[in-house]
Amino acid sequence: MNTIPKNFGMIGVAGYIAVRHLKAIKDTGNNLLACLDKFDSVGLIDSYFPESDFFVEFERFDRHFDKLKRTGTKIDYVSICSPNYLHDSHIRFALRHKAEAICEKPIVLNPWNIDALQEIENETGHRVYTILQLRLHPRILELREKIMNSPKNKVHDIDLTYITSRGNWYNISWKGDIHKSGGVATNIGVHFFDMLGWIFGSTKTNIVHLSEQNKAAGYLELENARIRWFLSLDYNDIPKSLKESGKRTYRSITIDGEEVEFSEGFADLHTLTYSEILAGNGYGLQDAKQSVETVYTIRNAKPVGVKGEYHPMLKII
């Protein structure tokens, strides 16, 4: 907890994930002075920072930052919860205003954007942090410790399955535009790929078997893992037994045939992430690079079809 509260700005305050950032800023004892979103349905701000200034136009938000600076009020951090394709621009905005950036994942869509932002970090002396909250999940920390203590040359067999149903709105929104979201593997898979790379090492092979607007599948080989993965937004892919119980999401990770259970424990991971960042221990550009490279390759790969080491779900969809 900080003894001197920091001043925050936020871009994308009407977004789905923004409430976790609002809670994290409040729970760590800091202030939100100004926030921006093109949509004005942001009554949730009242539960956290009712005194925060709110803008629907970027130009006025930018001018307000300049006004605060000239009257002696410094914005220390800018939290970025905007659509994926705008992250790069909004990070640059934060750094230009001599603030640290805290950006949701994917931090950027293209690997070369990370290199360019690194240059701006070096020029400004300000940092770019990202939200890699699975690295702070207690169960994932236990798993990493277990893998770190296993024989160094052991290669583990992993099946990753994540199906999170989305309605018709999804493809109409920016999330359904691959140029804005990066596609399904980026939008719902990047945090899993980051977690797996963090635990099992650098990428050796990246093959895509299926790539559609609402689902994707492939084979990823890391230093210490062979991973068959399947990601879907299609309700029809949910196992029948779960549909009958009213479930619309299915998540499974098996390692060497053993299920890894981590469905609980997500509630305060953003707050914990903010605490680490404020203490100078947050994850930055280079930490995010491998997962950005992974999903970029998936997005641009030509699918090879159902052959080789493919995910079992491809037999039944």
C-alpha cells in the first residue's frame, strides 16, 4: 500500500475489464483524476471515483492532461483498457505525458511495436507495464515451481481447451474484427500462451490446424512442452453435459494427463498486479513479447488442416 497516493488517468473506462482496474486503483489507495471513453454509460465510476473528470473526446482528454501538468498536478500512471488495436497509440500517449502506462493484454498486436515502444521507454525514462495476472495466480505459481523442480530435459504433454460462448454482438463489435482484436487466439488466448511460455520456455514450433472467425486450434512446442490447443467462442462446442447444466464456458488444461484446476482465485489478481507495479516489480514489454509473437504467428499462419499433433476437439466439431 502506498503512503503517498498516486494520480491515475484511464482510457477505456466503459470497457468490460475497466472495473477491475478501477477496483485495483481504489484498493491500492490511489486516485483516478480523469478518464476517457467514447461511450458515456460509465455510471460504475460512481462506485469508485465519483469526483473523476470524464471525457468522451480524446482531444479534450489530452488537453486536460496538459492543463493538469501546467497547474502542478502530475498524472503518475495511465491505465489502458481500450480496444486491442489502440493500445500502442494510447501507451505512447501516456509516455508523452511523462506517465507510466499500465496496459491490458495483448499489450500490442505486432511484435515490432514492442521494439518501438522500448525505444520510447528509453527516451522518456518511463515504463510500460502489462497485466499478466495468471503469473500471480497461486495455483499457477505452484505449477511453475513444480515444473522448475522437475528434470530439466523433461518435455510435458499439454492439452489446452478454452470455450467461452459469445452471442451475435461479438462479431459486430471491434472484437469480431481481426484487424482490431487480433482474432480469437489473441483476444481470448494470449494470457494462456503467456502463462505456458512463462512456465515451459521459449517457442520451438508453432503450427495452426484450424483458423476461423470464432475458433482456432493448433500445436505449439516449447522447450519443455508439447501443447495441443483449441480456443472457441462457439456455444455449440461446449460439452453436452455442461450445456444441460446451463454453463456457457468450458476451460481445461491437462498436463501429462492430469487436470490443472485454477477456476477460482481470480477475484483480486488485478489488484495484486497493481500492487506489484507500484512496488516496481511489474511485468513489462519484454515479458509480454513471447506471447505477442505467438499469437501474431497464429494469426498469420496458413492452417494445415487436421493432421499431425492436433487437438482432439477437431475430431468432433
